[in-house]
Amino acid sequence: MDYRSAGLTAGIEIHQQVNTKEKLFCHCQTLLRDSIEHSGEFFRYLRVTESEMGEIDRAAQEEMKRDRKFHYYTYDTTCLVENDEEPPSPLNDEALSVCLTIAKMFGMAPVQQVHTMRKLVIDGSNTSGFQRTALVALNGTLPNGGEIDTICLEEEAAQRVKDDIFSLDRLGIPLIEITTSPCMHTPEEVQEVAEYIGMVLRSTGKVKRGIGTIRQDVNISILGGARVEIKGVQELDLIAEVVRREVQRQQNLIAIRNELLQKKASVHDNAKNVTGLFKETKSTVLKKAKQIYAISLEGFAGQVGREIQPGRRLGSEMSDYAKKCGIGGIFHTDELPGYGVTADEVARLRIHMNAGVEDCVVIVAAVNDNQTACALNQVIIRAQLALSDNPVPEETRKMLETGSSAYMRPLPGAARMYPETDVLPVIVDNDRWNAIAVPELLTAKAQRYAREYSIDRNYAIQLALSEKLPLFERAVAEGIKPKLAVFTILSTCTELRREGVETGKISDEDYLASWHAVESGRAAKEAIPDIFRGLASGSSFEDVIRKLSPAVSLQELESIIQKVVSDRSDFVAQKGKTALGPLMGVVMTEVRGSVDGKIVSDILKKEIDSLLAAKKP
Amino acid sequence: MVECTYGGTTKEGIFIIERDGMAVVKLDSGYNIGVNPVSCKFFGHPAESPPKKIKIPQKNDLPALSIVSTGGTIASRIDYRTGSVTSQFDASDILMAIPELAKVAHYRTIPLATILSENMTPAIWQELARAVYKEIKNGIAGVIITHGTDTMAHSAAAISFMIDTPVPIVFVGSQRSADRPSSDNAINAVCAASAATSDLGEVAVVMHATTNDDTCAIHRGTRVRKMHSSRRDAFRSIGIDPLGSVAYPSREVTLKSYTARRGSRTLALHVKLEEHCGLVQFYPGMSPDLLKIYEGYKGLVLSGTGLGHVSTTLLPSIKKLIRSGTMVVMTTQCMQGRVCDRVYDTGRDLLTAGVIEGGDMLPEVALVKMMWVLGNERDPERAAALMQKDLKGECNRRSTHGL
């Protein structure tokens, strides 16, 4: 696939949670909770409001098609600001500092006076109905020559628990939004830029880590297509695939339009009530429906069921549009008989709808007239789009698990912005900007580690990108040998995790205590896996150490080794000095790793030598 | 439209306002930024979008309600073209903002004032009373008064005393601004309209009952208080249960047995108020000097501690006030419960000095009532008796309500 000649243009938006002490507009901790722990619950309706320019945003209008009643979970770690029951606190200065630091790392120009805006979002993920966001800096550069358009400081939205239930623990965590220009032209390039930006963000040491703490939105268009924004790509590895599939989808939509034009396809509102035709149906969906309507799309046969990207058809797009009215989806004759609908029923449906073989009949099942009218209208709109000069509608889409995507809403416009009148603007003067220290990039840090600590280069890169980097830096500062710390973090822990040991449960303090024990001779470095097994199973560090090192004295050690050697005197005689290796293992098991291997090997070597000397004729 | 240069980049945007030495510019993305005004260069006007004016049809078979606006935020928003809150106010504006209202009634609108409620004055209460009286006299089924929430309870008490009403007079506002999708304005307004078309027959405040969008409470105008600075359910009935409730979205109105019913009173207007009245909250160590400024006032409400006390050091000043003809009424800063100055010595001394016990009246309601009583009754003894008599549900004879 030649993406350049396809005219692929892509940009990305990266959303990264910031690890501040408090949220962006209130003094709650930035702490994620288990939704089972919620201490209260309330519900609200959201209504669309006009922008300051007196317009209504098209994305918001689309959301208004359904009932906007939302439930929210509260916690003992959330407050009235998250509940939209109290005006916001001033913009969190710690978060602004992190944002400015990142802006400086990309060589951006800071906004002289930062104004907080309200971005209308009425999908329920914000109790207020808007997301507070402020443009902080403009015009950055990327190593590949691309540009970063803007960096914004936003509040994180509430997490959806299920359906229309949201959890307020996440709402208000500071979020940095980095938007690149449409400067990328291959799927791989998009992924590389995303990786680079992620690395820069982590270089600050001030961003949250783990699943869901960084999300990418990708903006994609091709020649003859349109700008489409795909939201919520959480795995970096999927970005290139998302881009590939979107290119495929746009190309197929263009191809479908050309076919439809050839077939002289057309869309008319010829909807009819067909409830009676399905009185005896075996289809569970249709049986439950209060009313069933059908519409015949002339010349659409074969195209509605045509795959546009893996697992998605033009019919899926129509279905997504119709779902905005609250229905579960649609059926169409390109996929029927099926889903419990018989060939006989399809034949009758076609006759009733006066539909020929070249036509596709779409069935909508709804609970009332309003819903039916809304859903049919949506199907017509989407079908007309498929036929139009712009067969790829400008949309916001959500990523599906495999990298395909589903329709969410039209692309929002500038009409969704309204000034946040409750937050005062913040001045970023030259003194503040100049005082910001730019942290070392993780890639530079990796090179430095490789050099300064003679750590393998790949190891050093892994370490620099690891969540345990701050722990490593602390350990080195406390006098732990860098190699010991690196080996434990990257190798020992990886092996333990493969065994099923939950190393994530081990605190940084316990890591450090274990290393200090090794450095001071209280434990052998070979004992670290056992210590960690104990810690991961919930024992305290002192308990683990006590159990593992029954404090073998030098004297006891010598007698253990003497016994090991004399019990195996034939083996030693036979193997000579090479017996050292196998016997090391035996002794280390006996002392359960509580003695440094170097000491064991010294004594063992001595004992083997003396046994061999004695055996010599 | 301006071009702004700073930090080596040039951006185009719409110049909005210059504030605190910074030019606020709206970029294409909708974001506002503040830049140094000298870096901006004017180059043209944005395309004017003609003001939308859609006439929303009203259903004449529904009851007629009057909406009197005093500057509440029920349907307002920032207007950047004029730089202020929208001043146009007619039924179409309100119905555009809250289309659901059209299902309840058809409306007449009377723009009375556009003020923040902290700037409310007794003179505006009088204007308001006259306007409301006129509407009722002309046969309207109910009146809705949109009002800022800060002093809504004071105004509701004032209108309670000034108008004997056979129809509902409902005060409504919003705690969370109307320009946010989560605003309580729409539900409060719809519930207020429902209450105004119901069998209710007194002055009430209708606001959210809980933090949920499920119920609005109907509070008596003389027993309601704003008890939280920002929550939707800030308004509470003190010393009694609410008069009723309006369920949302069903709009079903439920009224208590003790709530006055439509038509139970004959329309009358008594607008006179004596403005030379004051309200003082006592605190430990308060100087008697602070009472001196009330010399020459016609009345003073004291918000005392507990059962209705102030320190004995204030007694001489209070005696002096009363001797020179100032009516002094004692209320309690506890808000809940009633005054009883017969239990402790200080209280007895206050009574001997001529202080009038204000029963379980809320301090600010006692003040509004005092203005009305002194405006309408010149005889001190009869005025004192009126202060202790229940006129509009402001005094409970029995304390039936706990905390």
C-alpha cells in the first residue's frame, strides 16, 4: 500500500494524566478508586447550551437525540466540585508547571495569559456538561520535522462504569493534551511520533503511568476522504493498525459511492410499517419490538453488507447512526436471512416494500413513533452520505478492540467553546518561563546510564522507560550498586512475574530494604527472588528476612560445606575442580540463599582442594 | 478580527475584550488566549451572524402565567457582542432556553429589573409587589418571579407580607449558572411553572429538593432560607416541612394539608414599608457602640444567642433605643427553635427593657416583617402585637419540627 499516493495525512492528539498531588480545579487527591467503594450516588440531566457566539455545537446536538439522564458515583475522596455543586478552585499551579515544562521541551511558545474554557461535552462524562480546558502553549517541533500545534491543560473526564453510570474519582485529574499538526503520512510514522511524545512526557517524571493514563486520538484523512478522529487508542502498538484500517475504510467508502452511482442508486423516504410481517418471527429482537419499520434503499443491494474494514460494513455505520436514537441496531437484507429471520420473511418483506433484487431493505425495530422516526431518519442521512460527493463523513469515532472503529458523533466545531467564567486567567510571564528547567530526555538518560554504570545499552533503555526508573535513581542515590538494582528490576522481577508472583505488590521501600540487606551482607543477592516471593505474598520485609536467613555463621557454613563435600567425596574425586559448580547449587539450597555466593564458593573451593589433596596418592 | 504576534508566531483570531492589560483573543479552535495588546493588529470585522429570533408558538389552551424577571439567571448568558448578560427578555427567549416550559402554560413576561440579587432593595420589592398585584388583578393563573438566589428568601418574605394572594406567587432561580448544560435552571423553572398552575395559594420558593434532578421542594416564602452557598438543594424550609413538592419529569405537584389553597385568600396589596429598620447579629464582646448607629431607627431586630440573649453590657444601649421609640425584636441566631427570654436573668432584663420576643421567626424574616408592620401600623402597641401575631405563616404557635 502506497500511503503517500493515497494522500494519507494524519495528526495525533495525546492525552496524558499528570501525577499531581491535587486535581486541576479542586483540592481532591488524584486517586483512582474501585467503583465498589463508592460512598454516594446522584443523577442529573444534561441539556445542550449555546456557545458564547450563540451557536449550538453539532456534536452536542447529536447527543441530544437521546435522554440525557446520567448517574454518578461519589467517594470519600471526591468533593462538591466534581459533583458540580461548587465553583472550581483556581487552576492547579503544579499541573500548569508540568504543562509548561513539556511545552519548553518541545520548544513551544507559551500563551501569555492562560484562559480556562468550557468545552461542551454532554455525553455524561462531565457532571457540568463541559470539560474545562486551557490552551497553554503553541508551535512546537518534532524530531521528524513535524509540528506540535498546541498543548492544552484539561481536566480528565469521569470514567464510565456501565451504560450511563459514571465514576467521579477520575474526573478532574489534570490531563495534558498535545496536538500535532497533520504532519504524518504513513501509519508507522504516526506510531513513531506517538512513541516519541510519550517518551518526552515520561521524561518529566511527573506523569501518571499504567493502563488508561495515556490515550491517543488519531486524526486521519486521505485524498477524496475526510478528516476523521478516532478516539481512545490506549495501546501504542495499535496506532499504526488503526491508521491502516481507517485508510482502508475511507477507500472502501469511496469505492462504494462509485458503485452506487453506477447502479443509479437513490434514497427516498419510502418507509413502511412492517410489524405485521413479523408476527410469527423467530427473531428474538423483532419479536420483542413494539413496532417494526422498513425502508428500501434503491440500488444499495450488496453495498450495505460490503466490508469496509475488518468486522465493519456500511450497514454497521448505518446501525451506529440509528443507535443514537436509543435503538439496539438495524437489520438489512444484505445480511438476511439470518439472526432468526427466515428466507420466507425476507421474501415477503421485499414484496411488501416493492423492493427488487438490486435494492437493500433496512429494518428498524423501536419502542415508539418518535424513536422509529429518529432511527429511520438517521438511516436515510447515512445512506445519503454514502451516495454524496463526500462519501466519508467528518466524524468522531471510537476505536474497537482490534483497531477498527465505530461512529460516535460528528466532529465538534469551535462552537463548543465557552469561557469558564469561574476561573481567573493566569499570567505566564518571562520570569516564570525562563525559570523552567528542562529535564533530561529518557533516551539521553539511557545513554548516560549505559556509559556511567556500564549497563548494557538495551537494558539501559528498558530501565529508562520503566515505571521503576524513579526507584532506580533513589537506589543509586542511596549507594546501592546500579547493576544490582537494574538486574532486580528488569531481570529478577520479570522472571518472577512469569512464575505468577505479583511483584506489583512490592513497595519501593521493600525493594530498597532488600538491596540494602544485600549490600550490608545481611542477605545474599541470590536470596532476592525468595525475599520477593515472600513480600509479594504479603509478608513484611523483616519476617521474610528472618525466615530466609537463619543467620548462618561462618562456622556453621564451614561445617555445612564440609558435610556436603564429604558426602559426595566420590563425585568430587571423579570431577575434580569442576565439581565446584554443581556443589555450589547444593550448598546454596541448603543455606537458602542466605549467604553470599562468593563466600560459599571460596570455602567450597578450599574444601574441594583439600579433599582432592588428601585423596592424592 | 486581529492578527497577534508573540513568541515568534502569528495567529489570527477574534478580538473579544481588553481586560487587566491583556487582549483576550478567540482563536479558530474556539480557545481564548490573553496576549499583549500591542502585539495585535486589527485587519477586519468578522462576518456578522444575524441575531436568531425564532418565535415559539404558545398553546393558548394552557393556563396563563406571568413571568416577572428581576435579573435572575434563569435564561441569561454572556453576550460577548454587548459584553454583558443578555438583556433581551421575552417569552420566546425563555422558551428557547427551556422548551419544556411550553408544555405547562403560556406566558406573559414582565422585565422588572436586571440586578444581582444582593443589590435588591425594599423599593424594588415595592415595585415588584405592584407588578405582581397588577398581573393577578388582570386574572393571571399564577406568577413566577425569577430572582437571584442570594436574597430570594428576603424578597419572598417581603411579597408574602405585601400581597394577600388567591393564586400562587412562585420565586425561582438557579444555583448553577444557566449557561452550563448541568444547570438546575430548567428543572427549577419547569417545577415552578407546575407549582404556579397548581392548587397552591400562597407565596413560595420552588427550588431543587436534593442534589438529584428528581424533585423540587415548594417552600413557604416566610420560612425559607438559603442554607448552602452553592448546592442545588441550598433552599430549606426552617421550622416547618416544605409546603409540597413537584416531581420531575412527571411535573406532579403534591401539597401538604396546611398549605394555603388557590382562592382561599382575597387579593389585596399593602405596599408600604418602613425602611429605617435594621438587623444586628450579636457576638461575644460586641461593643455597645455598634447599637448607637441605630438611634433614630424605627426598629431593630436582634439576632441573639440561644434562647434570645445579648450580653448585659448592651442592655443600657438597648434600653436607650427603646425609650427613644425604636422597636426592638429578639430572634435567635440558632435559626432553629424559638426565643424565650423568660428563662435566664439576661432575658428577663431584656423583656423589662421592652424587647419584643420574635417567637420562632427567622431573623431576616423578622426584619422584613418589621418593615412591613411599621410601614402599615403607627401605634407602637398594635405594631408590637402584630410582630408577635402570625400573619403569613412566619410564626408557628407550636414547635412541631425538630432539627
